Amino acid sequence: MRVQPWVRRGGPAVLSAALLLYLMAYAHWPGMLAQVDLQVYRFGATRARDGLDLYSAGLTGNPKTLLFIYPPFAALALRPLAYVAEPTVQVLWLLSMCGLVTYAVHRMLTATGLAVGDGLWSLTTLLTGLVIWLEPVRLSLQLGQINIVILTLVLADLLGKAQRPAAGIGIGLAAGIKLTPALFIFYLVAIGRLRAALVAGATFVATVVVGFVLLPTGSAYYWLRGGFHDVGRISVDRWANTSVGGLLTRLHAPAALATTVAVVLAVVALTLAATTYRRGQSVLAIAIVGMACAAASPFSWSHHWVWFAPLTVHLGYRAYALGRGASAWLLWSLWALLGGWFLSLRGASPEAGLLSFRPGGAWRDIITGSYVFVFVAVLIGTPLWFWRSGVRPTPDVSPTAVPAGVRTLAAE
């Protein structure tokens, strides 16, 4: 199992071109370095440090915009930001997020069994160059969003040794910072890792308890007075919600139906992800559950869909390590569809990506739900792939027993 020869030369070239385009974009729109969501995190951390209410005002003093919407524990976890000057925080955060994207891609590829001598770093550079220009990832970098941290916590937890005592802590912390990754606790149950699921659940509960101890007023509002599901604090723009609930609401479906569909999709995704895991495709399984987190959430911004990154890595590995032509076609088609293509060079910040198209009528409602359609396509396409390719469950699905890439080769 070795990556195709052109990747050894082309991978570094693709990453270099991707980074050069980033430098050009930041030079054209210097305001991107401000990372407005990072400013909100720092604002919440500062208020937590000073003993002020987290939820009564926004970054600009307006109680309706740029609000801190995360659990109290998130403000405590981000508290170090309050002690560093804002310009320094902006540079360090951006560089750290770029480093985490590289780590995430590399970690997923090592989980497949790909080794350094097989072209691991060459494929890492190629796929990192593609991943950072997926629009949800690009926008997360522009906004200074925490999505990449959440992605990394979950990946490091799920792809580590299953038997280690700390397994589950990363997922519990991710859920404590941002609620939607809690779906991965149910995924751990679905794949039979009950101890890790209990650790993840206990860690999440511990984050809530720590919040009540150190920030009792904010915790009471967030957990006891409904702050955690107050969608109105997030946005009143009906086109900003990219979840299945947002899509169905725009299409005038009853709220009960939107909730039912979201729950059904989450259950289907967990079932399929467990099946996918048992067939040795752990990276694809993570992508499915991650996309389900964004799809089933009451509200999801477009940048919440960073879970397209594991899907990209899964296809890239199959395309350029296993030599599957269909996967290469799907990889580039997906990247063309989900890439951060700039629609205009005007304005203080770029309009980019598929969801930035604003046609009239019902098309606008539908296009802003495009990420949900991609997710549904994966839910349909994955079992069809298993059926057509004959991928079978592996005898031992422990991520430390046999490298996933070896299992995949044996199955195919």
C-alpha cells in the first residue's frame, strides 16, 4: 500500500498553492485576521474572569448580537484568552488552527495504516491543501471558530487506543464546550465501547458541575432557564440555519415534523456509522456521525460542517493509497461542490462557497440546505457501496488490533 507516485510531488505543491491563496486572501481582506468569533470567545472568557454575567450582553454591548452562546464551561476553558493581548491571540489562534487541521488529516491517515515510507506525509499535504479550502473549514479559520478544536478532540479520542483509561474524555470535553458533539457518546455505545461512553458522559456531566460551581448564575440561566436551546440568541436569519430543521422550517413544514426528521436522521446515522465502523472504515464512520451532529442540531451555521473533512480524507485515502478511481472522482466532485470559491472580491470580507448563492424564490431556501443533501447522499451511498464492493465486517474492529487500511485491503 503506497500512495500514487504523483502525490509525492503534487501533494506539497497543492498545499503550497492552498497556503499562497490564503495569504493573498488575507492581504486582500485584512479584516479576516480579526476573527470575530474569536473576539466573542475572548469576550466571554474576560467576563468569566471578572465575574460578570456571560449572557446578558454581546461583544459590542448590544444584547442581541455577537452573544456568547456556549455553555459556561466553554468560557472557563477559553479563559487563558483573557490574559493575552488581542492581536497576539488572533495570530496564535489562526496558526494553531492551521496546525490542528494538519494534525487531524495526518491522524486520520495514520488510522488507516498508512506509514511514512508509504507516502503518508505526501498524502497528508495533498489532503490538507484540499481540506483547508472546504468552505466550512475556510470559514472557521476566517471567523476564528472553535469547530476545528472540536473536530480534533473527537478524532484524537476515537482514533486513539480503545483500551486506554482516558478514552472518552475528549468527547466529553467537546460536548461540554459545544453541545452537539454529545451525539458521539451515543456512537460509542453503538459500537460497543461502553466504558468510553461512560467516561465521556461522566466528563460531560463534570463540565456542567464545574460550571455551576464557578459560574453559578450563568449556569442557572443556561441549563435551568432554557438558554441552551434559545435559537433566537444565535440568529434571526432564517437562511443562516443549515440544519435539516432549518431547511424544513423554510419549506413551511410543521415544527414537530422538523424535530421528528432530525431525530430519525440521527438514529439512522448512528446505525450506519456503527455498521461502517465494523467494516473497518472508522474515518468514514466519524464523518457520518459528525455530519449528523450538524444536520440534527436545532441550529447549525455553515461552518459547523467541518465534518466534511473526514469524508474528504476517507475518499482521498481510497483514491490515492488504494487506487480506487471512483473515489478519486467523488473526492474532486465533492471538493468542487463544497470548496470555498469566492463569488466576489468586493466588500470587507469574502462571499464564498455554494451557500453564498442567493437566487430568488424557493431555490434560495433549498440551496441553503445543500449540506443536508450531501449528508443524505452519504447515508444512501455508503450502504450501496458496501453492497456493491462486498466490504464485510472485520473480526476485530479495535483500532489498535489491525490497522484499518490493512483490514480494508483484506476486505476488498
